Amino acid sequence: MNHTKLSVRRLLPLLLSICLLLLCCAGCSSNGKKESDTAPGTLPGGLFPGGWVPDTASAAVAASTTPAVSTAAATTAPTTTAPLATTPAATTPAGPPSAGQLTWQQNPLALSPEEMDRELAGFDYTPYLPVPENVSRTGATLDYLYAHHGINHVGGGEKLVSITFSMGIEPGCTGRMLDILKEKEVPATFLLSLKEYLGSTLDDPEELIRRMIQEGHAIGSHGFTHIHSTMATNRRFLNELLLFQAQIDKTLRYHYPLTLFGAPYETLIERDIYLCDLMGIHFLGYSYLLSDENGQSPVYMVLPQMKQALIPGSIIQMHMSEGNTDAMAEFIDYAKEQGYRFVLPGQ
């Protein structure tokens, strides 16, 4: 009996030590998991090759007067002319951004037209500027468009068709158009003039943008503002793309690489095609621009045009409007009856 008690007393310290060791290991594992879950990560691609860096202090920033925002990794600051802000750090600071830091990425919508014409801090313009003298500011040929990875048709003669919408102010019918596209299982491209679009008071433009992505559509730039190429300097054209990228990342709260630019004018401009190509963005043309009086034409006027535009490989561009929305369901059914399949540009 005494011998048994002695054995138990010897085993108790050993068992306690094993239990303590197991508890320590579990604690270390739990802490390691928490660290990796909250550590900032990056996503590749787009105009910001380093990707989007999540804000590790989102909760603190949201609780303050300054809203939480996403920040893209920056490249070397430009050395010519005075930039808008100081050179940014490689990662987002732990707390609300200090005054003047990454101004154009934190709130692109707040920039004045004068600020949009200046160099944006943290972006290296030297690979893109100056534009060679032989790159014209006038019209480009289709050969030039194709040589610089532009798009103005889909497929290779197959019965494919693509729908694109050029959009500024939200007219109050985008939600219904998305309902139709979802019901008919048709993808489309939404070219947004982002500053004007987010300034819309009809519906919730930010929620509509998120829905476009979630339901398999593509978003392209129609310019951050709706400035015509002839009014934009080379630097301003680049800034329109940069500000669009920064704002779409901020709106979605993750990095959405910009790959399409649909010009807010009807002419193919060599300079714009050239700079888009350098930036890794496809200049998106169209086969048919619907004559819908800036979205004011009724369905009986636009539906025959849509049917007429239906040829293999066509990219049909139109405004978002009530008449075009009313015509879309019937046009989709008609195109499918003719053996056509709807695709996104570049597919």
C-alpha cells in the first residue's frame, strides 16, 4: 500500500509538467494564428504593382473623424515639379493619416482640377513621360489600336457580342438593368466616370459598383472625370487613370486592377492609346455606338438600332437609361435566338 502511494506521488509532478507544457504550446499556436490573421497583406497587379495594403488600424480610424481608407503601395516619388504630398511610407501607418500624407490616394474626390494637373506624390512618371513626338494627339488608325493592345471587337468571327455602358451620373435604373442581366445570365462592361458617378444622389452608387463586381461584370475607366483628351495634358491623362484606380480600390476596400479604359469621346486618340498600353490598360473601342440622344431615346427607337448592330464580334456601347433598360431584355432574347453568346471584352 505504501509503495503504491509513493509511486503516485512521483507521477503527479510529471503529469503536472506535461499539462503545463501542452497549455503553453496551445497558447503559442493561438497567438501565431492571430498575428497572421491580422497582418497586412498585398494583392498584385494593376497600376500599383505592389498591390493594395490593408489598413491595420481600420477600427481606430473609423472611430475617429478621419475615415478608414485603403492605401496602394507607392513607387519612388517624382523629382520634377512640386508634388501634392510627401513621399509615402511602404505600409499604411497605424492610425489616422497625417495631414498631407497620400492625399490623392486617401481622398481622390477632394482634389481640385488644379491639383489633378500636378504630379501625384508616390508615383514615378519617368517611364511614361515625356510622350514621344511621333505619338499624335489626333485620330489613330485601327492598326495603331491593335498594335498597342487596344480592343474594338470580340472573338474571331464567331457569334459573340459584348455590351458596354458609358456612365456618369447614376440615372436611377442601373439596379433594374443589373436585375435583367442577372436573370438572363449576361455579363456587361460598365465604363464609369467615377467622380461624377459617385456624386450621384439616385440610388447608392457605391453599392451598385460592388454589385457589378459580385455579379460577374467588368468595370472600366471612362475617366476619373469626364475630361476630353484634347483638354488633358499628358500628365493629367495619367492622373485620371491613377485617381480612378485609387478611388475604385477605396470604394471596394480591396485592390481591383484597372484593365480597361473607354474614352469619354468618340475618336481614337494615339496619345491615349499609347499611354494606356504603357500602363498595362486596354483601350476599349466599340463596333457600334448607340444613337440614343444621351440616353433620352425611348425603347421603340433604340431596339431596332441594337438589332442592327448585332454582327459577329460586335461591341455595342450605350448609355444607361430607361429606354435602353426597357429594350435590353428583348434584345438579349433576340440575340440568343440568333445564336449569339454574350462575353466581356478580351475574353
